[in-house]
Amino acid sequence: MQNIILFGPPGSGKGTQATRLVEKYKFVHLSTGDLLRSERKRETKLGIEAQKFMVKGELVPDSVVIGMIESAVQEAGDVTGFIFDGYPRTVPQAEALDALLASNEMSIDRVLVLDVNEEESTKRLLDRGKTSNRKDDQDESVIRGRYKVYLDYTVEVAGYYEPKGIVVNIPGEGAIEEITELLASEIEAIA
Ligand code: B4P
């Protein structure tokens, strides 16, 4: 059983790479962004509430996201491992994830950080916004705000895991296939 966190700023390739790694290793892919968008599409109370934060590029409150991921982990049952994409994004989310995994006799094996600078992140998300229908990808000031949220609240999550010696930085700029190879070699190096 291996549990991986795919970490990085918005537009760093978390969703893109998670999909490719799931094909290769049969992880269960849990993306809080996808879970929130699915709630919104179904017009659930949680989805309508979350949308207010997402369109502005703000983080959805911890209480909402933590509960959602706990249900998703429990529903997954017996699996070969999880790939957490876009979660945790705050230190309280990281603490809650550790507690949840510990109660199921699991832990995080690697935090793989995709390094992408603000200009590349902004360019990718504006490009995606042309076709994706995602409102949060269509306004440059919202995109830059998301990058700032990453610096202000999310970067410290990597610092939270640092003392465990499980954080690895990966260059996130370059060909998608080459980045998958770099991630795969880190996953295969886990004892
Ligand atoms: P997410 O859905 O997690 O969105 P993201 O960070 O913008 O996307 P991601 O990083 O996965 O995109 P990717 O690079 O794959 O979050 C959206 C919102 O949901 C947040 O702003 C927040 O409001 C809320 N939310 C989610 N999780 C939360 C949490 N835990 N707590 C609180 N709030 C939460 O793709 C970007 C584009 O780049 C794609 O078009 C892709 O094709 C392209 N791309 C990828 N790799 C590339 C490469 N190597 N070269 C060129 N282009 C590349």
C-alpha cells in the first residue's frame, strides 16, 4: 500500500499527472477539486456553498473539505493506495488526513511537489479556461489570486511533512510524459 500526495500550485499538473499515474499504478485518485465540482454539478447544498469560494479562487472551508475526503476514503474500502490531488491544502487538512490514515493503519509515503512558477501557471490556466467552462480559469486576477493563496496557506503544508523526510520536489515545467517518468521513479523508489 502506497499513499501519495501530489502537491503544487494551481495549474502545476496535479490533475494531469494523477490521471496518468492512476493508469500506471491503479491508485484510487481523490481530487478535492473534482469532488467539489461534482457536488456543484449535482447542486447539493455542499456544492452550492463551495461554489461561492471556488469562483473567487478562495479555499473552501476546512470543515467542508475534511468531511468530504473522510467519506471518500471510507467509501473506497480496500485499495492498493491513494493518490491525493489538491488535498491537503492547509495544515489543519494535513493533520486531519494523518489522523484519518492512522485510524486505518495507513500513512503518507511521499509528498511529490510539482514546481511551476506563477507565469507558467497563469498561462496554462488561461489556456484551459478557453475550453473548460471553469469560471475560475477565465479571469487572470482570480488565477493570480489562487497562486497567492497557494503561497500564503498551502506551501506550509510541505513544511509540515518535511521533518518526516518524505517531501520530494519535481520540476513541473516540461513535457507531460517526462514529468510522469520523474514521478514514477520516485514512486518506484518507495521501499
Ligand atoms: P483544483 O481542482 O485542485 O484545481 P487546480 O489546482 O487549479 O488544478 P490542477 O493543478 O490539478 O490542474 P492541472 O495542473 O492538472 O482546485 C480548484 C479550486 O477548488 C481551488 O481554487 C479551491 O477553491 C477548491 N479546492 C480544491 N481543493 C481544495 C482543498 N483541499 N481545500 C480547499 N479548497 C479546495 O492542469 C492545468 C492545465 O495545465 C491543464 O490544461 C493541463 O493540460 C495543463 N498542463 C498540465 N501539465 C502541463 C505541462 N507539463 N505542460 C503544459 N501544460 C500542462
